[in-house]
Amino acid sequence: MGAVGAGGRGWAFAFGLPNRRSASLCVDHLGWQSVGRMRPFTFVLNADDAARAERLKAGRLAAMATPWRAWRGNMRRGHLRNVAFDTLTSVALPRFDESVEPLVRQVAADWPWMVERDAAYLNWRFIEAPSGRFRAHGVFDEAGGLQAYVVVQLPGPGEFVGHVVDLVARDPVAWAGAMEAALGHLAKLGASVARAHAIEGSDWAKRLRWAGFARSSAADYKIVIVHALDEGHPLSAVAGDPASWFFTDGDRDDELVH
């Protein structure tokens, strides 16, 4: 759908994450604005050859530091467990049901813009995805109330990188439980590295670093571009500040994250 078609449906703005050549075309000739950058963040799960090869993409020093990154990651995972699992339990979710919706509404109230995440959308986006590579976990309190959910993308055949693609939590304790559930599931199924992408300056980026994810090199980023469709819409101001969005890899239009 083009920007004109989206505007006709009442959308306040459109956004994209193009490569640098496409971004230049969109900004210089098509009326889009460059408003931010999105970077990959990496968590080393195992100090093996696959993890070193992946870290080598960030440079020789990064590859040499793989054992230290794995040790630090293990320490951070211990901290996540200590924060969360005295009172919370992680359970695999075969599907999402309506119990996810009060959680999402509570979290959405704290953000100026967040993609709507009802059960139907989450099942379509992840559980029913043609790749079959997404897995979801819920984090529950002692009374059985859903406090967080997380979705991961499993490594493909011959791959060793898994992704944390979406995470919604009521509070920092539930967030820690969900992230540990994600990292544990990826490690159990053979990932050497976990990855997530975040917009510079965003809360998601800060939380990833707190959990032990390493930021990419300065040259490794995608450009966030927006096209205003309705200048009078209350969300139009939000378009220029993507760090204020609730935005994870699950909000990209890719069927799989790379």
C-alpha cells in the first residue's frame, strides 16, 4: 500500500526501514523524512565457533571478546532469573487468547504510539506465520494472571542466530522473566547468539543493554523514515520521534527478521 492509499484509510503517518540507498531516494525525491536509526543488539549465549563467526562481523576485537560476552551474558541471565522467578512462572503459549488484551491495553496506555496487539493479530502475525519459526511464552503470577509475553524467532537450518522479536510486560519484573524465557528457549534449541533490533534512544534499546545485549558498531544501522499523511492528526508529532514509539522487531513488515 502506498502512502496515498494509507492516508485514505485514515492513517496519521507511514514509516519504513529502508537500506541507505533506498532511504536517500525516499527522502530526496518522495517526500519522506529521515527521523532516526535502528541498530541490532546481540546477546552471546554460547562461546562457540558459531558465536565467534557472528561476532567477527562486528570486528576482530568483538570476535576475540566472545568468551567474555558469553560469561557476562550468563551472569545477566542469572540476574534476570533472580529478579523474576521467585513469584513468576514462564509457560509456552501454543496460541494467544483474550487474556493478552488487558495486558496490552495497560502497556499501550504508557506510550504515545503502539501497534494494536489483540489475540487475533498476534496469532496471525506469529503463531500462524508460514515460516513456522516463531514461538511464544507467557509469564504468569501465582494467581495465574498474565504479566508478560515474549515471542522468539528460531534459527533457520544451518543458522545459529535466534531473535527476540516481541516482548510486552506489565512491569520490570515481568519483563525480566519474559526476556529470560526467550533467551533460555533460544539456547535450548541451538542458538549461539540472540539478537534484537531497537531504535536509538528508545526504552527498548535501554532495556536490551540492561539485559546484557551488546550494541552494534557505529556503521551498522537502518534508517527510520516517515511520511506524514495527516498533519492535523494528534499522532503527527509522534511520527518525528521514533524513540518514543513502542517498537520491536514484531512491528516490522518482514515475515522473518534478518
